[in-house]
Amino acid sequence: MIKNRAENNLIRQTYKSDLRKLRELKGYSLSSVRDKTGVAKQTLHNWENGTIKNIGPKYSKEADKVAKLYGIDRNALNDLVTKSWLDFKKQTSKYQENLKTKTYIYELRIDNGKTLQNVANSIDSTIHRVLLFEDGVQKPSDEEYDKLATYFGINKKILITRMEK
């Protein structure tokens, strides 16, 4: 755990998300965004640096203010927060190691910013079952392959072929 924290801190020292780049392009510092919107600097920092996956309902009013300041809508802001999380995650050694041991469904889930629950819901199943697919312990049924392919917007044959690797 300490190794992961140290690695994460090192990555965050140089990581510049698209959300941070947008803020800087608009000429704002974290402090100036805080002053104009009332959103805490730490919250803004967490949105930018990949600490959280999305903006929750608790921050909807704050997100509206930041989005307006940046000239985008709240959904676009949330998409940038999710992208920050995903881009950061992909830089970690844990993600790279998981790519070596997990199946293609794991890669699809992470690359698309989906949770285990999202994928489970898409196939009318459970998180446990999705984990079994990701770990290669079980293969999806033909119907589950259909639902997964539709959910991720990929060809079913490609999904099956990639799962066989």
C-alpha cells in the first residue's frame, strides 16, 4: 500500500489532466477558481488530479459554478473529471500489472470508466460474476457476451477472441 501511495504521489507531481489544462488555459489558478465559485481548492484539486472518478450529487451546485466559469456544461465537467481519474489510473504500475493478469473485460471496463456495478447491471448480473470474468475464472454465457459487446460498443467476435487470450 505504501508503495502504491508513493508511486501515486510521484505520478501526481508531473500529471496534468485535461481539466487542469482547461483551467490554466482560461487563466485561472486554483485559488482564483475558489474565489469565484466558492469551491474548496482541495475539491478542485481532487477533480483535476485523478483522485476521484466523478463529481457526486453532493457537489452538483459547485460543479455548475465551475462549469459556467469554464464555459462548459456540468456533464462536460464531469466527463473531464472522469477522464482525469482514468488517465491517472492508466499510469500506475498496478493498472499495468492488472493488464497482464486480467482479461479483456477488465481493460474495457477501466478504459471506458465503468464500475463493476455498471458492468454487472448491463448484463443483469452481479459484481462477483463480473470479477470472475475479469479474473478469467469463468467465461460469459453467449447472452452475456451479447450484452457486454453491446454495452461496450464492440463486435461480439472481437470480444470473444480477446477473451481467449
